[in-house]
Amino acid sequence: MSPAAGEQLSGAHREGRGVEARRVFIGAGCNRVVNNVSWGACGLVAFGTQNAVALFSPLRGEIVTTLPGHKAPVNCTLWLPTKKDVLQVRGKETHYLLSGSADGTIMAWKIASGKGEWSHVLQLPGMHKKGITCLAGRMVSDTVAIFASTSSDGIVVIWEMEIEPTTPGGDCKVSCLHALSVGLKPMVSLSLAVLPEQGGHLILAMGGLDHKIHIYCGDKAGKFVKACELKGHSDWIRSLDFSLPVMMGGEKHNLFLVSSSQDRTIRIWKMTSEAAASGSSVPLRKGAIEMTSYIEGPLFVAGSTSYQVSLESLLVGHEDWVYSVEWQPPTLLTGDEAHQPMSILSASMDKMMMMWRPEKNTGLWINSVTVGELSHSALGFYGGHWQSDGRSILAHGYGGSFHMWRDVGLDSENWQPQIVPSGHFAPVSDLTWARSGQYLLSVSHDQTTRIFAPWRNQVNPGDMVYWREIARPQIHGHDLNCVTFIQGSGNHRFVSGADEKVSRVFEAPLSFLKTLQQATLLKPDISEDFGNVQVLGANMSALGLSQKPIYTHGVKESPSGNSNDGPDSMETIPDAVPTVFTEPPVEDQLAWNTLWPESHKLYGHGNELFSICCDYEGKLVASSCKAQSAAVAEIWLWEVGTWKAVGRLQSHNLTVTQMEFSRDNVFLLSVSRDRHLSIFSISKTEEGAEHRLVAKLEAHKRIIWACSWNPFGYEFATGSRDKSVKIWCVKDASSVKLLATLPQFRDSVTALAWMCHDRASNAGVLAVGMDNGLIELWSVSGGRASAGSTPDSPLSVACTLRFDPVLCHVSTVHRLRWREPSSTDEESTLELASCGADHTVRVFEVRDTI
């Protein structure tokens, strides 16, 4: 079981020196599927990010952990007790979370919300053969929950979860009660409710591809029989939600069901109970027919009661598919009575969330509140959710993003955007620290470049510091593969490479420099920056490839100038508004107003860019592309400033997977898919650069994925698919010698990062990332070698720490980067950044406990 979120430590395996790792930050986007998000009564939001289940705290606006276990992307999550189980939630410190993935697996997790502890409880029996699309359930007593799962295989399974009250913390066991086959058109939405005044009777609504809502009745034993069908929608039914029983106008308990569909409409169905034994049919209506008179629907019997279904209201307001509808969670009144507010939240692909409530005088359902993202960059919402107290609402969108609003009004409603976690929604391919170490830059196959930084509180600088996404410098039309920050003096600049033959150079605009100052509460490290930077921000081009600068003294065109463009005016994109942020920006601002201008394009490679690096003086950039021949596998050298190609280094026959300059910029190390490593000597000249191949050798038996230099010497490490890490040194500036081979790892080695902390003993830490997402730290000392000497002491290596899997990635680690220690840092503390195929960016604090 893992400790509290803020103090997640990893120290499971220690040898020699005492080292521990603590989670500082997780950045991740939400999987882009319906039903993926669940906001629990415990206050935490659960969502799937690739194969992991992530939990975030809306109060702190940060992800507190990711739960490993699934082997396929997580499609849906469900908290038990649910927000509707207000009687069972009281005083409960232990909550349970169910998650379903694309391979048909359902897992259960136990969350001790008071202590911030979580553990994997069990994996449910494999009843489904295809991906889980929806989970729905309710507590039927303090210790028993009934829930249902539906899958693309056309099966709906009813389960029982029994929580054992005798054991501390409450372990649980899950059993399968019943499986319903729904035919060739699978169900994609479910809702379960306890029938009023029926004790143990349950009602299950399911909807899907056949445009009908199917109502099933059953008991606690899980035997469900079909009761009726509700017709009306003309497209797939995407969401269903039962209310708690409602008392209306002296009538008995009414149950309401709300449904939404891809036909852009929402329907509210009313189920009125009537004693079946009396033999009477529908009760007599009042003489006057009101506007709220409902349309008759089917009648069904459950237990000793018959239920009349009628269409209460048809809500039309959204302009695109309505992906989710949810009743406002009930509140607990005195006397153990739950009150169901008559309020519905809907979320749609039209980028809007709406709240629907009955109008006081007529009873007609109307749209009372609308919130949404108006920018062209948002592509709609996959779901909307209430906080348990009804004061906050949360949406998750097409771009893997969260959007939260809170009612901050006193006398009237005033819904304002709130800070939420953010991150990439596709594999993160590379990351780099800014040269000052103030922020982290990452690139991803989601075609964005993002900047994450710790945001310090201006009012109380000593308060807890939370990491935030503070800018999105590049939004591209190709998957991004690599990035490097340009070292040395001058403005902040980086070069990125994508699935295209061009590298692109970006320079920080004035708006970012001032925002960074707000975030770090530090004076800029380059005094001339503000005066020399003439670019305020950047605009996106129509094709989403180049980003054009917006100048500080630029002439503002009148908006009327674009009004006579004829039909082409539909193609125009609104201008960005570069902004200096005094608090962390929200998604809408990040996606449009934080772009960096592109200053240069570097043409030369014959295929898509794959790897890129910069020397430590900020004078040369090296880049490589995907290759299947020696001619294409050349490494190109570019001169920073003039951006001319000053060298083409030939050695490899296949893609160069990673490159790195030695700390004194004398050597360039490259590793490749051809299983070879190469060492080039590089010297800067007036004409550009001279280079010479010093050594080339077959270093591993499989693809070499990673390499890293010792910052204090000419030793370097290589990591390969053959599950090995080897440590080498450059000998006599003309050859390479193998110093050590680390013990075989459990999986392919995909990332390496070497950091030294004691120059005298040549002692350092080598971080190793693997294909399974796990990270290990190895201490390396001795074996010092300079360019003209042999090692004067034997090399000593030992594993000092294996990170707890809860801290680690759940898929391939793509890159590890140590933050260069600054003069203000504690000597015993280091920061390690990592990114991976699980869509996450992570920052760890590594502390020496001795």
C-alpha cells in the first residue's frame, strides 16, 4: 500500500547508499473516450490515461497518483459508493474504484481517502471478450453493491461487490450474478437504480446502437428480466442516468430517467408507481390539460408494483452529439432522507455544458446555465460531471483536457473556470529542462510542445508549490519526436523535430518571459531579455504548421479589413492574444494564447526527424532522421545563429536513435538501430565545425535505444533492447574501452541519464528507464578517464534504488533527464524528469538519506 499522495516515497530496494525518491509532479491527459471519468463522493476524480488509472484532487488541481495494472487503455471508471449513495457514504473513509479497459479487464481498487492510501484489490473474472464501454452501479446496503458492465461483445454482466466489515479497512470480494446477451448491437450506456418502496428490487436501463432504451427489472440476486423498451431517439444512445425517487405534487415516489443521444436531444422519462394489486390502470388526470402533460409510454411491473412510463420532457439545445447527462447529486436532509435536486448537467461535442432545470411557474424544463470553451481549438466534450455538493462541474474534452467551473456567486450563480491538471494525450516522446532548470519542455505524438513549471504563490511564497502547465509553445500538424533546448546566453530557444523532414527553431516571446517571472517569483536570469525581445507572441497558421510572430509594436489591423473576404472568410483563424499570466492559465488560454514564434526552419534530412541534441555552449545542434541506409542515416550539424548546415557525419547504416555531446563539447556520442555506437570529435572553427570519427563499434546484440555521458569525464553508458547497460570510456582520444556491463535488466533499456555529485571520486548516479515503465538508480564511481589517459581506479557500480511501480510509468520510458543543480539547491537533493508512452510527464525528487 502506498503512502499519502504528497509523501509518496520509493525505497523498496536499497543497496549501499540510502536513497529515496518522492513524486513531485505528474502531467497527463485524459483518454479520449466517453465514460472515462468518474468524480467520487470521496472528492477525488478518477480517469484513464493510457493503461493507467489516474486520480486527481480538484482542490489542489494536481494528479496525486497513477495506478498500474491494466495492460490496455482504460475506457471507464466508477466509484463505489456513488454520489447517489448519500446514506452509505456518511462516515466512510474507504472507497472503492472500478476500472474497465479496452481488453475487457475490470479491476477493483481500494482508496482510503482520509489517509490518501490506495491499493489494488482484485481483478474481476474475465467475462468480457472485448473492450469495456460503461460501468454503472449502486450500493444496496452498507456492505453490498450491485454494478453492471457492458462491452463491445454484446454482453451486459451484473456483479455483486461485498465489502467485509469485519476486516480493518474493509476488503471486498466480487462475484458475477448474471450475464445478459443483448445481440449484435452492443449497449454503450448503463444506469442502475433501486426502485422506491420495493426493498430489494432494482431497475437497469441500457442504451446503445439500436436507438432504444431497454429497461430491465431484477432483484439483489442479480436475475434481471426485460420489462419494456423506450423509443424516441433517432441515433445511438450515449448516456443514461436515473434520479433518486422524487415526491411531486402529492404523487407517490416518482423515478426519473434522463437519456442523451447522438441525435442531439435529451429526453427525460418519468416512472410513476401504482399498486399492481388494485387492478386499476393509469390514475385519472385532472380536467385541465397543462403544458407539462406527459406522453403516455409503456407500463411494466416490478414486484408488487406497476410503473407507468411517460415522456416528461424533450430538451433541445445542443448543436452536436450529446455525450453525457447526469443528475445533480442528492443532498442529505435531517432524518436520513435524501433530497434529489431537479437539475441535470449535459455535455456535448458542441463544446458546451448546460444545466437544465424546471421553470418555477410552468414546470417546463429550460437551460438555466451554459458554460463552455469558445476557442476554435477545443473540439467538444466527451463527458460532464458534478461535484458531490453540486458547486463544481467538470468536463473532459477531445484534446485530453479537463475543464472545471465552480459557482463562486453569493446571491446568484456565477460559474468561473478553475485550475485543473493537464498533460499530453498521446505518447510523450522527448523532454528537456530549460537551461536555467526553471521549467520543463516536453513534446508528444499529440502534436504539441508543452512547458511545465512549479508555480509559486505570490501572496504566500512559503505555501505548497504546485506544478502547472504554463505554456504550449508549439501546436503542430505532425507528431513531434524530439526536442532540445539551446544552451548558452541569449533568449530562451528550442529546436524540435517531428514526422517531417524539417527541424523548427522557436524563440520565447515577451509574454512568456513575463509569465515565467510571475510563476517563479524570480528576476529574469538574462537582464537584457526584456529589452531585446520584440516579439509579444505568435499566431497559428491555417494549416497548423508555422507559427507567425506578433510584434510588440506591430500595427493592429482593423477587424473590418477581413469582412469582405467572401466565402474564404470561413477559413480565417482568429488572432491569438498573447497574455502575461499572473495565475496559471486554463486550457482555453493555453491552446491559443501561449504560442512561441517560429524563427527558422532547418532543411536537409531526407526522412522524418528522430533525434536532436545541442552542445553545452549553445553553438551547435545535431540532428538525425529515420533511416534504412547509410546515406540517409547521416547526422547533420547546424550552427546556432546562422542556422547553416556545417557538417554531415557519416557512420551509421540505420536510424540514429540518440545523440549527446560530452560536457566539454569535445566529443559527440551517437547510438543507432544498427547496434553500433560512434564517437566523433567535434571542434568549432570560423567556417563552422570540423569533425572526425574517433571510434565505431558494435556495442550490443540488439537495437541501442539510449546513451548518456558522465558529466565529469569521458565515461558514457549505453542501453539496449538486449536488456543490458554497458559503461565505456574514450581511451587516448582514439578508441573506446568497455569498463563494465551492468547485471541483466528485467526488460529492454530505453532511457539513460547520468548525473555526478562528487567530482573528486567521480561518483554519480545513473538513472535507467525500461520498456515496462520501471525506473532504477545505479551508483557509479571510480574509473576516471580523461581524453589522454586510462582509468586510474576500478569502476564501481551498484543498484541503489528501484522505484515503487506506483511511482513509475506503466509503459515504455522514452526519456530521463536530470535537472542541473543550481547554487540554491540542497546538496543531497536531485530532480529527475521522465516521460513515456503512457502519456505522462513525471518529476521525482531523489534524496540521499545519509
